[in-house]
Amino acid sequence: MIAEVIVDVLSSEVDRVFDYTADESIKLGDRVLVPFGNRKTEGYVIGLKDKSDYDKLKSVYERLDEYPAITCEMLSVMEFMTKKYHLRKADVLRLFIPSGMRGGRVHAIVKRFVRLNVDFDEALLSVRKGADKQLGIVKDIADIGEKRFDALSKLYGASAVNALIDKGILAVRSEEVGRSPFNENDDFDFPKQVATEEQKRAIELLCKPGGSYLLHGVTGSGKTEVYMQAIEHYVSIDKTAVMLVPEISLTPQLMRTFKGRFHKNIALLHSGLSDGERFDEWRRIRNGEAKIVIGARSAIFAPLDNVGIIIIDEEHDGSYVSDGNPRYKTADVAEFRAKYNNATLVLGSATPSVETYYLAEKGKYQLIEMPHRVNGRQMPPIEITDMCRELALGNRSIFSESLKESLKECISGGNQAMIFINRRGYASFVICRECGYVAKCEDCDVSLTYHRTENLLKCHYCGKTYKMLDECPDCHGKSIRQGRTGTEKVVEELNALFPDVRVMRMDCDTVRGKGAHAKILNAFREKQAQILVGTQMIAKGHDFPDVTLVGILDADMSLHLEDYRSAEKTFQLVTQVAGRAGRKDLGGKVVLQTYTPRHYVFRFAKDYDYRGFYSKEINMREVTGFSPFTTIVRVLITGEEEGKTMELTKSIYFAVKELRNTHPDAFVFINAMRSPIKRIEKRYRCQVLMRIKEKDADDILSYVYEIVDKNRVKGMTAFVETNPSNLT
């Protein structure tokens, strides 16, 4: 038999099938060890056949797992992704297994347990006089029936335990012990809720197999309950389910809710797990022990069989697009898996992306609207505060007078508040007032952020740190000013305003340790703090019953980015974070601080008017020729030498211009330029941007991939992206 193998080597030169002879034990989807050149290399069996076109084939050394690691469905996903995104097969295959499996870096944990193999009296007689340790072991086990070998060895010594085993006094059994990512203290029942009429209609539709739906429900409308009841239906008919969320910070709360409903039938997959936890969860899925998978983007590759429903919650979130190698869009993979299994696909959001809502209008997705909160609760009113006016009245604080008063009222009433600012650190830059010098990273073309807790300047792109400036390195002036406010400074200001109130912070700097997300969120839920300050980690999905106030600082920050989606992203963030207030019977309010209070984004956000915002935005996109009316294609070129990077960019640009000359009607726009962030981690960045009419996109893309392949240069990279989520 011939095994067709993709070797686990990330090189375009070897990204092809290699034939090896194999015995009958080798199965489709196996991970195998094979000779490759003068070394042994892991590989993946993607095909089996009787004959090869090559002579003198080498043989597979061995299979590495007891079962095929890659399912037949995942092999089909691989073919789909390599074709659609022009990826190497090895890059895609690595997505399907825990990274610790490669190279045998992680294994199952097997523990040994011992018990008495004879009755107690016989055991006592069998222990010689003076063997006090052996006697202690017999008495210890007699009291509890069974004990772990390592625990007894720690107490009495391994030699004493082994001596009793050799005499036949103790019997040994082995048991695999799973590494669970779940908090065992969260084991409780979360019964099925009585559905509202809106929820019932949604559940009824989602229980019909094979459909594709956009579930547009306002924050607090009960989308999670709809998801759970739909999943319950599919599990009851022996199908499986995938539930995706955009942020790891959302998984602890969601897992607690799902575990309370489905108990041991769920598994968790995301990048925050240890190698061992991810390996054990993956194996539970692979062997059919877990029927429901919850996780972030990577969970779309869970090795489930017979999938009944795939749910992408907060579908608008940019984290569902992988902007690193391998580049892919989660929704595309989900759509492929749904069709493969005749499964239901659900995209859910309170603020769907403009592209998704447009496709729902065109009939690709069936639109399900849930415009009301559960139990008829009203959306919290949004008060827009003009910070220019505050400044004119002499208020130089980062908090408006309205927000200060609202915080006092919230705290005195024993309630909780959330303060959102999408910038971590203490200050986003430091500048010399005398000469205008701004501290920048040596390796990246970005300003450094000041972190007061550590008294360091940090680059938020490469992670490099620098000492805080005592004087300007250019003019040696001492007048160093700190720039825009970050989460650290907000916490400091709140502590000064409310010295007796505990304030917690949640951003990338405070959630680095394992379980840090859950620790902060649980502490806030248990009212160990009255105010939670955070970045977009706190903006969506969380349900805190005592939060009656949300403050949004610097709401304009994402509004003026060099991105055609800036208005959309701002509307989504404001609407999502506002939805954290007043989710229970206490009611709530939102104070939104802005320097452009009359901008149309805030006008629509104030009324939670998604339809109004969408209508204006889709008209602008059509007039200007942006997505969804065109496909935006970016070729991102990076290299360590600026000149060579620009030369490669020119070569690709001129080749694409020739393509435009032969397909003049397909192109709306084409240009080459430096990237907005010109350098990251010592690599210069340039880009070729084009907008292509939707009907011509697939054909033109195939040509662009060919152009990039022909212009590859050693030591430099060129990646093709379609409708990238981040154009900076």
C-alpha cells in the first residue's frame, strides 16, 4: 500500500505529496514518522493508494497515534483552505491538532492506584515484624479502600509500596487522569429558561437543519439561551455543536453557564489553555466524549463528527479573521463545515458587520430579529457629553461632571460601574514640550506607551521595554509631558476621586497569568470591587446584574483611524459596551464622552438605531466603492532592508498594473504605498492595495497569487489578504 504524506515542514519547496510504502496499519489521517532526506520527520497521511508513479520508495517508520489524528472532514477542510487562501498544506494541517502533539511534547497522564489484594488480617500477617512503613501502608489503604501510588510513595517511600506489590499484598490499577481547564467550584445547575416569543421563534428556525442565519438581537435579548436550546436539540438527536466567541475573556462566564446546562458534555478550546489541557480536551472531542465545543477562533477546527450546528457569536468581531500565517476567515471555514455536515450555521450579533447584514438582505442568510430585551427591560439611555464644552468650562479632568455625579450616585446606591477606554497603559505616548520629540520603539515605527506601575515605556507591537525618560534625548530638556490617557491613569484618577472604593482593571497587562480573566471577572461579579476599568475585553458578552452605570471615555479614538470601517467599529464598540448596563431589574444609564458629539455614529448609537446606521453606511460604501460592493485585496510586503522592500513592492505593483490593463473593468482602485505602521520588529512594511469588483474577485485573486509567487525573494515575505480586518 502507498501512503500519500505531507511532511510537517513549513517550506513552499516541499509543500507537495510524497509517496511512502506502508503496511495495513496505516490509516487515512494518521500522523506518521517518515524518512525525509537524512532525518526522521513527522508527516500526515492525506491519501492511500495501491500504486505510485515513483520507483524505490522509502517506507513509513511508524504511526504516532492510536487513531487517525486528522478526520476525513478536516482533510476536506484542508483542501478548501489551501485552494481559497493559497496556503501551504502543512500550515493548515497544523491547525487541526494541539501543538504539543508535534514532536511528542505532550502525553496523556496515567496515574497508578493501589488497593489491598488480600483481606486485612492476612495482609497484617504477611508484613514482617519491624516493617513499620509497610504496616502503615496496609492500615492506610484499609481505611480508605484505594490510594494513589505516588501519594503513598511520598508518605512511606516507593520501595515500601513496591515491596507489598511484589508480595501480592497490594494490587495495582492504572487510570488516565485528564487535565481539566474547568473550575470545579463552578459545578452547578443552570436550568432551561422559559423562552420569550422572540426566543421561541428563533429556536424553532435554528432547529431546522441546513439553514444559514443571522441572529440580530440587541444586548440582553437572550441570544445565549437561544443558542443553548438549539444546541440541546441537536445533541438530543445525536449530533454535535460548535460555539465560538471572540475573546478568551468571554469563555469563563460562558463556560460556567454551558457547564451548568450540559455538564460533562462540553469541551473548551482556546489559546489560553496549557499544552496538556488543550491536548486532553482535544482527545475528549476526538473520541466522542464531548459533543459540544466552546472556544475562540481555533475551535472551528475541533475534530467533531456529525456536526449539527455551528454558532459564531459576536460575528462582527475582528478576532475571527486570522491576520497571521496561516491567514483565514473563521466564517468561511464555518460555512464549509456547515455545508459538509448539512448543519445549521448561525452568525449572532447585536451589531452585525455591514457585509454580513448586506448578505442577509440579499438572501444568503435568513435574518432573525430580536429587538427587545428579555422581560421587557429597556435599553439603558445614553447621555452624550461634549468634552470640548467641559474643557471650555474649566474641567480638565478625564471625567466629565456628569460622569462624576453618576459615579457618586451609583456607588452610594451600592451598585457597580464599568468604565471603558480602549487604550491600556498610563499614557499612550510621551513628548518633549521643548522640541517635540516623541519616544518611539527602536524596532517598530510606533510611539511607546508609558506604564506607570512598572515605570517603563513599552512597545505594544513587539513588547520591547525602555526606561522612562528623565530628560529629552534630543534637546536634554526636562519638560516631558505624557500623552493620551490609558487604563492605568483612569484607575489612578478614580482612586483619587473615590479613595474608599475598590477599583479593578482588566486589560492585556492584568490578564497575562493563567486564569487571570476568570479571576478578575469572578471577583467583580462577587462585588469585591465597585468599579471595573477595561479595554474592549469588557465591552461584550459579560452579564453583571449589579452594573447600573457604564462610562465610555475617549469614544472618538477609533473614529478617525485610517480604515474605511472606522465608523462601523466605533458604532459597534459603543453599542456593545453600553449594553453592559441595566441588564437586570435595577435599570441603568450610559455616559458617553466625545469631542465630536454631533457625529452621525453617536446620533445612531444614542438611539441604538442599527438600521439607521446601516442604511447610511451601506450608501457610503456603494458610492465610494468599498466592501461589500468590492473586494479589497492587500499584498503586504515586509523585509529587513527598506530599499529591497520597496523594490519588491514596485515589482508586484507593476505586475498588478499589467493585470489591470488586461482586465480594466475589474479594478476600481490600485496603488502602492508604505503601510500606515512603516516598521514592526525591525521589518519594513509596504503594501499594494486594490479594490476589485465583487463579480471579478475570484478570477483576479488567482492572478494576484501567481504574481506574488513569481516575485518571492529570500528573507522577505509577501502575503495576500482579502478584506483585511486591520489595514494598519
